[in-house]
Amino acid sequence: MHRNITSNQKGEWNSILEMIGSKDIFYTNEYMRFFENERDMKAEMFIFQEGKDVAAYPYLKKQETSGISITSERYGGPISNTMDPGFIKRFQDCFMKFRSDSMIKNEQYIMHPFLAFMSGNGETRKVGSLAYVDLSKDEDALWSGMRKYHKRRIRDSVGMTVTFSEDLSGLKGFYGLYEDNMRRAGATESVLDFDYLKSLASVMKGYFEMVNVIFAGEVIASTFVLRSMPFVYFCYGGQSWEHNKLQPKHFQIYHSMLAYKKRGYRYMVLGSGRRMGTNDSLMAFKTGFSNDIVNVYEYRSRT
């Protein structure tokens, strides 16, 4: 009925995700193994199965002075190929017993906003919201769903093109734009380490790409993207300060919407704002492309 596997069992790990029908980046064996090494933790997957119904819960485990803790990296929590209430309850009961038997004292993760459910009877709290674009809409609906200002900026974008590349050599150009933007925003040190970013892109080959805006032969905006059907995540971005007046991000995001729609993706996640509450200019910019917003919750359980 239930079993627990480690990241070394890649074949079974991926087979379970295939059964569930989710290849979301944050549940893949490659992603979990990368952060297993990066965070000095152990990546494991708890599996609960009844016939064709299956639920999986990948997590990162660490021994601390207070006991064993488990968490996720970015988004996590259990996922399943069924949301039958009885099955979900039996999963939760089974996992809570496993947790107790395994001496897991602390469990904390950000629930995947589109996929995850609660792993037990812990507490949840809202920690933010994500702006995203529903790419199942037709092109006319995508255009009409944007704010007038965004449409005007896109119409005024002359001489720009958008390119998509998995070539790691483009990371340096992106990182230069990102670093410059961070300094101008007042950051005393970079949020991202270049070697970390390069390692992540290397490990996630096939899931990673750069989306660039080219103007007069120069990259003037660049975004680090992670993608796996049906999700596209805009993770980190930067743009040239010299070309700020052109506002290339409007052009980039709109043409990315069209390109990823044609490639069969369903959700293009633009991310959160700078803070919870009102008067967040970054969130206002992102929701200018679509009114689609999903809340994000943290799950916590301690014994």
C-alpha cells in the first residue's frame, strides 16, 4: 500500500510521476537530486497506492538537533492522480503514521499552488500570490485580457525579436543584466550565485531555457525559465538599463505567451510581487498581462 524510495531509484521515481500524469519540474528526480546536494539533505519520495490510484510526496530530509525535518524546494507537497476524498484521507492517515514511525519532528513546505494537497492535519497560512497566464485561452482572449498600457507598449515595440535558447553560454549575459538590476534596486549583494545558476541549468537540461529580447543585435532583456508540461515558470529576469525606455519586458512576455501556447503549455507562471498587500508595482506589472492569480500557502506540522 505504501513505500518510500530514495533519489537513487530514478526509474521508479519517474515511473510514479508518469502514473500520476505530472512532470512538474519541482517533483522531478533531477530537481530533487540537485537540491539534495545543494542543501546537504536527502531526497526521498513517499508513495501511497491502491490499484491505479497513486499519490506521491517527494521531500528533502535532514537530521537536526531537534530531530528529523522534512521540507521542499520552492513548491512541494503530495500530488495524486485522483482527488477522491476517501483516498486522500487514507493517504494522509498512512503518511502521518509513517512520519511518526520515522521520528520526523518537523514538516514544512510551500504547497504547489496548482497540484498539491495537505499531507496531514497540520496548519496552513497564506504566504503570497502568483500571477500567471492561462494559455488555454485563444490568442484573441489573451490579447483582450491585457491592460491597455501593456498593449500600447507591445504595439510600440519596433525592431525587437524574442529568442528561446537552451545554450548555457547565454547565462553570462543574463547574469550581467540581473546583477545590474539588483544593484540599481539597492541590493548590497546578489540574490543569485552564478555558479549555482549554471549548475542548476546544467542539471535541468531539457527543462531550462533562456528567453531573450534582441534589439539592434544586442540582448536587452533576458529571463531564466524552467518548464515542464503543462507549466512554464519565469524564475529570474533582467533588462538593460540603457534600453529601459523601450520596456522590452512587455514585448518579451507577450510573445512568450504566444510561443508557449503553440508548444502546448497550459500555465505560464510570472511569479509574485515584492510584498503582500497593496501598492506592489511588480505584481501590478505582472497582472497587467492577465487577471489570473493563485494564492500560495505554507504547510506546517510539528510534533
